[in-house]
Amino acid sequence: MSVDGGGTGTRLQLNNASGQCLGVGRAGPSALGQGVEQAWTHVLQALQGAAAQAGLGRIDPADCAIGLGLSGVTLIEQAQAFITAEPGFAFIALDSDGYTGVLGAHGGGPGAVLVSGTGSVGEALRRDGSRACVGGWGWAIGDEGSGAWLGRCAMAHAHRAFDGREAEAPLTTALIEMAGRSREALLAWCAAAGQQGYASLAPLVFDMAGRDPLASALIGDALLELERVVKALDPEGELPLVLAGSVAERLAPRLPAALRSRCVAAQGDAVAGALQLLQTSMLTMGGGE
């Protein structure tokens, strides 16, 4: 089976030994930064959902090999804790969701993927077989150009507007009214928001961009940040590029023409890439079928 897990949700594809899809299951987020226990809970929920779709009974992890592309794997402590807590799978292959996205998007061949959804990251498999990763430092300090970043920037402007440090704009007024027009309410909203809470504000920024200069400026800033990621990822501009994630898809028509000309349709998704990761790892490690 193969898994794509991020800050918003988890998708699992149940495959037979030949790689044929038997069923697909979905569950809540499995980004490791949101907790290892939650990640395994949602992976297992997605597994049973896929089993139900396939018309199978409850599946024992001990009978399965699993390939996972998860957000947060690049933090070694989180990855180790995740493996330590695993519920007894016969074989596990684990890597980042960004890398499995590259594998799936380019069919295992060289290419780059720019992901911008709840979070953001750029990943590439270069022609010499080396890997590159740019960004993806997490919503609290990085993930520029992502949904959470957009929401966090927008809320920071709302705080300044509430204080009188800048004039209220339609976007900041909407955010203040949404969270509550008091300092206590704004602080409480931010304390509880987390990655998903801030990312939930991104659609409002997009929706107001045509009538609010502040929202338009934030969208422009997001574009600039994502262009910087692509430039650092592939300085020569030679690799085919796949855009992934809800924010990247909404920003795609606004990208410079030279960058758009390199964009190609994905051959597969991160779930397909996780399956490739699993199959390659089993061959390398002698894990069998």
C-alpha cells in the first residue's frame, strides 16, 4: 500500500502484490509535526477505509508492506519516533511527501515539483541522480508562499490594523470580524489556529485580491517566494516542473511566462510515488513482494 500524508489529510491506496489498486481510503492529517500518534491513527483509518472500498475485512498491518510519503519526515527525531511507534507492518519505506511527489510526477525520472498547499516545498530529482530540497521549513517559520503562510501574513496585518499601526483594509476588517473584535479574541484565535487554521484563511486572501490592494500584494509576495524556491531548486532552469497543491494551482496563471513554459502535467501523484518508493526499497533491501 502507498500513502500520501500532509497537514490537511491522508490518502492511502491499497494495492495487491502486482501494484494494482484495490481501494482508496482517506483520513485526517498525518503530518508528523502534528504528532506521531495522530499520524498513525489516520494512516490506519485510511487503511481500513481502503479495505472497505475493496470489499475486504479488517486488515492486519503484519500482512502488509507500506510506502509512505509524509510531511515532517526530514526532521530526524520525528521520523524515528514515527518508525518506533509503527503498529507492526511487515515492511516500511518512509520518505518525505515532497520526494514521493517528485517520483510520482515524473514517473521516477528527473524533474522538479513545486508544492504549495497547506505548506510549501520544492523538491527535485536531478539528472545525475542527486536530490534537492528547497524550503519546507515548517509553517511556524517558513513555508513561504503556502496557504498557512498567506493566512499568517494576513492575520499579522489584521493585528497591525487593530492596533492602529496601519489602516484597516477589507481583508483585515474581515479577519478581525471573523476572529472577534477584541484583543483577547484575536489572541485566542491565533493561539488555537495552528497550521490548518492559518491555511483556512488563504481562500479569503485569493477571493479579495481583485478588490483589496493588501490582498493583491500578499498574492504577489507569494508568487515571488515560490519563484525563489524554483530558482534555488533548479538554477539552470532545465528540469521539467510540476505544480502541486491548491495554492500553486491558483497561482499558476500568474507565473511568469518563462516559468509557465517549463510546467508539465504530472504523470502520477504522490501516492503513485509512494508506491514506487516502496517497490524500489523492497528490491534494494530484499524485502520480497
